Amino acid sequence: MSTTKWCVPVLIAAVAAMCTAMCTACTPGPPAAGGGSATSITELDYYTDAEGSAAWQQNLDSCGRQTGITIARQQVPTDQLLPTVLRAAGSHSLPNLLMTDNPTIQQIAATGALTPVTDYGIATEGYYDSILKAGTYQGKVYGLAPGVNGLALFYNKDMLGEAGIQPPSTWDDLRAAATRLTGNGRYGLAFSAVPSEEGTWQFLPFFWSNGGDLSQVDSPQATVALQFLTDLVSAGAASKSVLTWKQDDVTNQFVSGDAAMMINGSWNLNKLDADSALRYGIVPIPVPHPGDTPTVALGGEVGAVPVTNPDAQQAAGKVLSCLLSEQNMLTWDTAHSLVPAKTAVAAEYGQRYPQMRSFIDEVATAKSRTAELGEKYQPLSTALGTAIQSALTGRQTPAQALHEAAKATS
Amino acid sequence: MTVTGTRANRGDREGTAVASSSGSRRHTGWAALGFLLPALVYLVVFFGYPLLNNVSMSFRDFTVRSFYTGQAPFVGLRNYAAVLQNPLFGPAMLDTVLFTVGSIVFQFGIGLALAVFFQGRFPGGTTLRSLLLLPWLLPLVVSGAVWRWMFDQDHGILNAGLRALHLAPVPWLTSTTWALPAVILTNIWIGVPFNLVILHGGLRAIPSALYEAAALDGANAWQRFRHLTLPLLRPVTGVVLMLGLVYTIKVFDVIMVVTGGGPADATQTLTTWSYRLSFGGFAFGQGAAAGNILILIATACGLLYLRSARVTLAEAAS
């Protein structure tokens, strides 16, 4: 009896203590006095592959030294970045500095959780128009990229040489080359058509180069583009496994010699160069007709400063400004094989690294994924990803599949 | 007179007894509450709150903006209507049922067969049984990724094996008909150890004297299994199937890693579809609605189980 008597108050006290602890944890601390600049900030990015992560860390370290600001870094996988940001926005615990994929920046800016980069004296001149547009929401620039990228066609020089084939520049060339290079357990072409943003991003160069428009995904031009890829797969010139290959898997297929050509981005150069036995070349994405200009989707991460507290925002602005300086831009883009986002820096870079030429040329005519639809891009991209899969599996014809995607997002 | 007096006395005594026991019961009641409180607080904070939030979200037009501003207009049942009318609802529902039933039937069947097999003592049996636990210890993302490689149409080990046997390779993850069996296969492999361990524990609790008696009565192996093992294993079976159902119906990571819901939505279950509605289409209200439908189904199954368990207990008591 006596034990029960003192047990109850102790238990109640313990629970009360637990509650208080939890409640204090969720009350926001006193707002820091404005005007100054914090000495430490938090940063969130999705560079999780060993190489890219190390290169980005070096870049952050260097800007930490230059600005005297300590940067606490957090990384999440690519597809977890947006959910993480939304959760943080809900609990008002956003990172001070955010590196996010450029098609998501307008979406995040639309919530009101970001501040314009111009608030921190960051100049927006000299950038490729497409990346500037991608980072602009309702007339204000919320995100700027240190480096951009696009997709091109990689080819195995030995395999093409053996078959006496020139690197393809048109769709007809590509189809013929892929068909001839297929055989003996090898496929002519590898690309990624996974049901996510990655798959849509790989399809868009074909879609846009043929005159497609995201505001009308079931147009005849779009259907022809999807039909082209579908034919490549059904003819066996590309493996049906493209449905499950992410871009990293595509690189592995190319490196191991199981694919003679691949659609991929410049960030693979380091990995390809590491294999000394592999001799490869890069040409721009083949176009529907001779003389057409390829229109690839613009890739690359933009830096943004979320709304946190004035001191931390100022500090984050300083770090972002440092990351965007021409010197750091060059270092990072060289380390990660990206195209500098400023036209003048890119031109200088192209002279130094000729293998990046195709990418630099393409970036000049690249289109940002949010150019046509703004914050409505993401739902459409999801529907388009499913449409691509429906066509490639043969569940629907390209026309039916695209029609369904248009209907689902209308 | 005496009789009634005794009766009254007895009544009195009973009366006081009740009074004093109700006093001590009040004390034990407080103590019980004290012991319950931590669990209650935990449930309310980590289960009740998110659940309520999810229910509230499903009745609102919750957009990306709502996360930051906290504003989401009430739309009544519109999210549920949109989910039910979505052409993907039927297929996702069917996939969920096929995935759950397919996984549980084989997980349980194989688990039970292995448990009976390991009941016999033989050299290396314990080591082998521990090794069989391995799939359960691996992170789901790891096993999922490995299975994805094994399923690869051109270079996967499964198709290499089929080719070696001069059989036609199977388009595991690239065909809309084969993808669902492929993810079910993966999930069966992951779930067998769980079934094996619990059922093996249940088997060991059956007194061996019963088997000896049955053997003396001339029962053969099948009769011993059918009339001894199965009925005596029934309570454990109920628990295993119930937990298996709850674990399987909410599987997300395995499908996400192996197929991502593809190809062409062929492996989209209610969980993956709910995720896609939320983070692919930014229709968070609809995603929450799809999630709630799943919770309703799981709850209904749980209640059914509790009822049947109560019936079993009552049978055992009578």
C-alpha cells in the first residue's frame, strides 16, 4: 500500500517533466537581434554520391574560410530533398542555406519560405537566361546556380570505329547506329526511363527538340518524340530495362561495354575517365532533322536563402555570394564536371576543357523545365513519367499515354 | 427470525466488505492510471496526433503552400471523392490486395514448413536457423537493391539461371504482368524469417508427450501435423497472420526500391500511390485520403482479429 502511495506522485511528476521537456523543445527560441550577421549557418543539399559530396564539401569549406562562417552541412538523397524542405517549412526550421534542383525552386518560393537573393547584394547579371528564369518567381530571383548541366550523347569510339559508323547527329542516324551496334548481348543505346523526375528529364530533349510544348503534352510533335523512343526499345536497339535504369545504371551499362551509346550528363566524366580502357566521345543530343538545334532540359542546383532569422539570412547570403563567385564557380564546376552558370566563365572553361564543349553549346539553347508551367511543372512531370513507361511497356500507344497524362493534369 | 437475522448480518458484512474494497480499488485505480500514463502520453503524441493531423489534412485542400502558411481551406469529402474516382484507385486497391495476400500466404506457408523442418534436431540445425534470419536483419533498401539487380532482364542472375536451363528469360521488372509477382517474391523472401521464428517458438511450446501419445495411437506424420500441430498452433498462427497483415499492407520501401511503383503503375499499391499523390502531384489532401483508406482497412482487419481471438479464448476457457 505504501509503495503505491509514493509511486503515483513520482510517476505523475516524471510524466509532467517529460511533457515540459517536450513542450520547451517546440517553443521557438527568442528571435535574435537583427542587423548583425551570424557566425554559423546550416546548409542542406543532395550531393550524396561520394565524389560529388566530397567536391561540394571542399567548396563549402573554402567559402567557410573566406567568410569566417561555420557551415553545418546536412545531406539527403535527391528525392528526399523536397519532402525534407516541406517538413522543415511546416515546423519553421528551414536550413539557412538551401541547394535544390532548379525545377523545384519556384515551387518552394511560392510558399513564401524563401527570400530574394538580391536582398543580400548578389548580382544576377551574366547568367544564362534559362537558369535565371528557372530561379525567378513573380519577378524576383530566389535562386542562382553555381553550375548547370544538360544531357548529351556519349559514344564508345572503339565500337563505332569497328562498325564504321560516324557519331549520329539526327534521329535517323541514331536509329540506324543503335540498330547496327546491337547484338551479342550488347545494346546500341542506353537511357533512363524510370518513373520519376529522372525519366522525364531524359525524355524532354527529344520532346522539346521536336517542337513539343509542356502546356500541351499530347501534341503530335510530342507523340512523334515518344514514338521514336518506343520504336528503339521495341526494335531491341535499347534494352527494355531502361524502365528500371537510373542514370547511374545507364553509366554502368556504358562503362561495362553493354551499351555502345548512352544519353547522360556531364557529371559522369570523372567516372568515365577513371576507366582508362574506355575511349569515348560526346556529341550533342541528335535532332529530328539535319540542321535542327537540340533543346535539352536545363539541369543544375540553385542556392537559395530560406526565411529564418535576419542574422542567419545575412550570413547565408554571404556564403551564397561566395559560392557564386567566378573563382569558386570554376573550382566546383571543374571538380564536378558542370557547365559554369555564367556565360563568360563558361566560354573560358570551354577552352580549357574541350570535352565539355558539347555540353556548353547545349546549355546555351537549353530550356528550364519550369519555363512553360512554372510551379505546375512537378505534377505534370509525374504524369509524363508514367506516360513514358506506359508507351515503352506497350500498355498504351504513345498517343494514348500522352493523352492520359494531359487529362490527368488538366 | 434467526434466519432473517443471519441474512441481514450477512448482508451487512457484505456491505462493509464492498465499501472497504472500493476504497482500496480507488487507490489501485490511481496507481494503474499512473502506470498507464507514460504509454498513454506516448500514444497520444506519436500516434494520435499524427493520425488526427492526417485525418484533418484529408478534409482540406492542402498544397505545398499550406506547409509554410498553415492555411488550407476545408473541402469536405472532395479529396476522398477525387481519390475514389481516380482511374488508378481500382488498380492500386487490387495490387494492394494481391500483394498482401500473395505475400502472406507464401511467407506463412514457407515459414511453417521451415519451422516444422527445424523442429527435428539435427547437426547444424541451430546455425542454419540463425542464418535464415539474415534477410530480416538486412536493411530493406539493401535487400531491395540486390533483388533489383537479380531481376535485371539482361544481366540478372535469375534470367542467367533460366537461360542455363534453356528456358526463356522473364521480363521481371519491365513487363506490367511480371512486375507485381517480382515484388511479391522479394517481400516473401524478406518475410519468411519472421514467420519462421514465431512459428518455431510456437511449436516448441507444444508438449512432446502429446506427439509420443499420438505416435503410440498409430497417428502418422501427416495426422500428427493435421490434428496436433495445427490446432495447438492456432493462437500463434493468429498472431503471426495478423502481424504479417499489418506489416505487409503498409509495405512501401520494398516496392519503392525494386520498381518505384512502375512499370507504368503496375506495382502501385495504396501506400506508394499515396506517396505519389502527395510528393509527385502535390495533392497532399488526396494523398492523406488514400492513406486514411488504408488505415481504415488495416483497422478493420485488426478488429476482426481481436474478435476471433476473443472467440478462441472463450472456446479455450469453456
